[in-house]
Amino acid sequence: MPKVSSFYGIIIMMFFKEHNPPHFHVKYGEFKAQIRISDLGIIEGKLPARTLGLVVEWASIHKEELMNNWNRARNNEKILDIEPLL
């Protein structure tokens, strides 16, 4: 699973040829979640509130890049890195 970005111990990843709806995966310590790109809601899993807040803040800034990577992954193309939250 290619890493898209990482910051503050949070790892953002995407799978190739993934199922709908468009989403990304988050790992933080023992926590894991799948986040919808459209509304940044959790599809599955759980994250601490502070971690989820940071992920939502980051994803709000990079929503267009996330959708671009989603489309690339669906077409089995190279997924591009996205700047971390600073």
C-alpha cells in the first residue's frame, strides 16, 4: 500500500484498484481508519479525536490531490506524494 503522506506519526496510504467510494487509509499507532474523500467522514475504523482533526485539516487542504491520486490508483498508475501538514 503506497504511502501518500505522513506527519505527526500519522501515515496516509492508498491501495491500487480500490473499491468505491473514493477514500484513503490512515494509520496512527494501533489505530486504523478509512476516510471518504468527498466529506472526510470515517467509513471504517477509529482514530483519536485529535488525530482525526489533523487528518481532516490536512485532507481539506489536499482534497483535489487526493481525488487525483484516487483516479491514478484506480488506473494502476503511480500515486503521487502529497505535502504533509506542517
